[in-house]
Amino acid sequence: MLIKKQNILLAEKYDISHKVLNELVNLESRHILFTIIKYPKSIQDISKEQKIPLSSVYKRIESLKKCSLIHEKIDFGKNGHITRYYQSKIKDIEISITKFEPKISFTKNNLVKND
């Protein structure tokens, strides 16, 4: 019985819906996602606006990128520095769980411009 339970937990580790669900459970991730729906923002802008430590924003952005929940845009500033801007690919999320299986439905963010 123990082996079967471990196999289920191991399978969940690699299941993308499980990863997305874990990301959405995180309060900082949700704040970041919903603050970048209308306009792309830099990590510094997100950190300042949401009062989340810069290191936490970097970590959450990487996790959100791995789950394909955000779009990254790279821009060159006047001083030659590269600035990265992030925008949520989703504008709404609906989560339901039936018989241990999560179902996640997204509403696409039509404001994202893929360059």
C-alpha cells in the first residue's frame, strides 16, 4: 500500500496542473499575477507596488514562467541596459476539485501582446 501511495505522489510532482495549482495557492504568486494583467511591469515595479521583497518576486516570477502563466518581454533602455517586463497570460482562474482531481480553467488575457 505504501508503494502505491508513493507512486501517486511522485506522479503529482510531475503533473503540470498540480504545479499550477501549487503556484496559485501561493499568495505572492496570486498578487503578482493579478497586478500584471493590464500592463506589463518590471520586477522592481512589482516589488514596490505589492510590497513584496525583490528576492521573493524573482523566485515567484521564475515559478510562474515555468508554469507558462506569464509572458516575458525584453526591452533595451536608453542607457543600453536590458529590462524585462512581465504580463499575466490569464485574467481569470476557476478551480474545482472532484474526486481528488483538480480542474483548472483559465480565461485568456487578451491584453498580452506577443512580440
